[in-house]
Amino acid sequence: MAAQLLEEKLTCAICLVLYGDPVTLPCGHNFCKRCIQGWWQRREKECPECREPCPDRAELRRNVTLSGVLEVLRAAPGPAPAPEAGEPGARCPRHGRPLELFCRTEGRCVCSACTAHQCRDHERALLDAERRAREAQLRARLEVTERQATEVETQLQELQRRSREIQSSACTLSSVASSKFSRLLQALEMQRTLALRGIQAAETQALAQAREEQQRLQGHLDALARDGCRIRALLEQGDDQTFLQESQQLPEPPQPAGPLTLPQWDEEQQLGPLKESLSPLCDLLLQGGSHPRAPAKAADLGPVEAPGPLAPVGSTLCPLRRRLWQNYRNLTFDAGSANRHFYLSRQDQQVQHRRQPQGPAGPGSFELWQVQCAQSFQSGHHYWEVRTSEHSVTLGVAYPELARRRLGPQTDNIGRGPSSWGLCVQEDSVQAWHNGEALRHPGVSGRLLGVDLDLASGSLTFYSLEPETRPLHTFHALFTRPLCPVFWLLEGRTLTLCHRPGATFPREPQEEASVPS
């Protein structure tokens, strides 16, 4: 305490540090010579402490006694005396004073001298007040952390429970699937034999028709050749009388051959019985057996949610949509296929078409305003839902060979050829496209749409889900290669792949069993 009092007595009232070259004014107060000279340059010539005026010709005399005391104090060896009981332990490294305040601007503890110089215009607070505020913040943060930890532990327990259920269900389903596939393989082998026989019989009949037409045309061609020979021989006749007599004896020219009759051959007609026979076989695999499917619980039919903070789908869960959800698939966009103007977000579940492009085009990206999903389907039954910001978007599926390059003025090619099927949603109507042909349907008011792909039965159906679930259009085809969801967006549009909690991602294409084209 005595050392602190001595230090305060030897501190200049202007710079708040130990005197440097102390001088004494006529009033008896002491200051650093440089400090008082600077003070008088900015203000009236008076004492900064008692305000007593100083004569203009007053001489600043050096205080010899104070100078000697300061020299002894500065030359004293050893560390500074330890603080007495009750004093703060830490001192300011600049001024040696106790750290009594906290500078919020610089984020450090300061002394009273710092507040007069370095931290004069900063926000400051007492140490104990700042500590109480920080403690309140940390307690609130600790409470949030503990609550989140409890929630995560609950989620882990639910995940473990669900994992056990999946393991048990997978074991049972594996046994059922093995039995069903054995029966299905036997039925498929029989159907394959019947289908090949039917195709061979239709080929034989069509080729017989072609041979008959070929014989008819060849006979007519021979008759025309004979008639041409007679005419050329007559034209070479030099005797006029003979020429005239023989020209009158020429037979009538052959009649026209008539239209060409092509043999009847319709691939769709040949494949129709095949699809009709395969459909019940798929039903045998998916519906029959000794392990009936349990009815879906209410908890399993919760709302479909878009990624992140997007609002849940608000469509009424009618029986039709409940049935579609049995084959629900959570999908993501393939960033490598996205057009340069497409911006992906929300873990590749949302895409937006913007005017400003981003970076150079990748080797597999669309030059068209399109993007496809990272997942594809080669077998089975699949359903997914999307939410659009407004009209002028196209939903569809396509084979892998769908062109990435623009071949004309069009900005999309979904449904423009035989390898893709699409539904274009316009402001006043929807158009179903395939192989360059479009079927027009009335417009839809909602922005929530569903796609149901049943590869076993060869059907692709598009649904409007708001304000109620209703089918928009169904394509029927024999899909022979993997199909990938693909989308087209007009500038300014946003499209989101809706995710349903508990739904699964489809397997990657390389994991699917290959099917010959």
C-alpha cells in the first residue's frame, strides 16, 4: 500500500505517469516540464490543478528533490513490491496501475490511465459488471447446449431403434424375396419361350406376305421388259409397210402395277402380349406371398418437407396420395449436369435459374436449361414430388443418351425425341411431350407436383397435388434402359425436390442389375 501511495504522489496530473524532468510552478504544484509547456500552448497560462494564473515571465525551475527521489525509485533493484491483501494482483503493462476497467472496444482489461489516453473514446465497463454480463451469456449458452445435447441423444436412441427395426424387416424380406424370385424365374422362362415363338410366327407370316408381293412386282417387271423389247424391234424396222402392219398387231401394254402392299409388322403389337403377360408376373412378386404388408402408420405418413427451412407440403393426404407414398424416393440433383445458369442449394435439393452464369461449363453439363438427378431407375416402382415457384417448368424422365448439346433454337429437349418423356407446365395449360408430339391438357393451379414411375407395368404418370391429388397425364411404354429424372426451368424459376422423412434414396445406377437393350 505504501508503494502505491508513493507512486501516486510521484505521478504527473497531466500524463498520469511518473514525473519526467519535474518542474515546480509558483503555486507549488509539480508537473513534467514537457507536459506543462504543452498545456500552456493549448490553454491559458495557469496551474492545471488549482487554476492559479502564472506570470508570463515565470521561469520553470527544475525540482531537484523530486528528481533525486525519482532517480532512486527507478534505480531500485528487484521486482516491484507484491500487492497487499485486498489489492488487485494484475497491473497495467503500460502504466503499472491496477486493472480496474474493461475496454469493450479493444476487448482487454485497462487501468484508469488508459482511459485518459488510449481508451478515451472507447466503450468501458467495470470488471465485476462485465464479468456478471459475460457469466449471464455463458449460462444461457450452456443451457442451450445442454438442451441440444438432450435432443441429439433422443434422436440417437430413435435412430438406433429404427436401425434395429430395419435389420429385422430386411432379414424377413430377404427370405420372402428369395422365394418369390424362384417362382418368378420359372414363370419368366415359360413366358420367354412363348414370346419368342410368337415373334417368330409373326415374322414368318410377314415375310411370306413380302415374298408374294415381290413375286407380283417381279412378274409385272418382266411383262414391261417384253413389251419394251417388241417396241424397240419395231422401231428398227426399215420397211414402212411392215412397220405399219406390225404396229397394229402389238398387244395391249401391261396395266399399272398398282400401289405397293407392305407386309404388316407392328412392334408395339408384338410387344403388347409381352407386357400383358409380364404385368401379372410382377404382381406375383410384389403383392402375393405369406408376408402381407402392414398398413402404414399415421407417423409414417407425415408431411413431405422440402430441404432446410422450407414449409412442408400442404396437400391433403387422400387415399390416392397415401398409396403413392408407399414407393416414395428422396432425390438430389446432379451438380455436374446442371446448366451454367443453374444454382444448386439445400444439399443439392433445390435449383434456381439465374441470369448470371457461374464458371465454365463442365464436360457433362447441359447446354440446354436443364438439370438431371443423381439417381436413376432401372426396375421397380418409384414416386417423387417437387415444388415449383411458378409456371414454365418441365418435369420428365430420360434415357442416359439424352443429348446435352443444343441442336436448334429450343432451350430444352425433354420429350422432343424417343428417349425422353416430359410434362411442361405453362401458365394456362400443361403439355405432355414424347417423340416430338404434344398432348394439351387444362392448366393446374397448384405448384406441388408428383411423378409416379412403374417400370414393371411400363407406365409414367404425372400428378397435381394441390388443392387435391389428381392425375394429369399417363405415358405407356416398354422402358428398356435406366431412366433418370430430368427438369427444365425458365429464367427466374426455382424447383425443389421434396423429401419425405423416412423415405430412402434409390440405389446408384452401377448397383442396379443390367438389362439388355
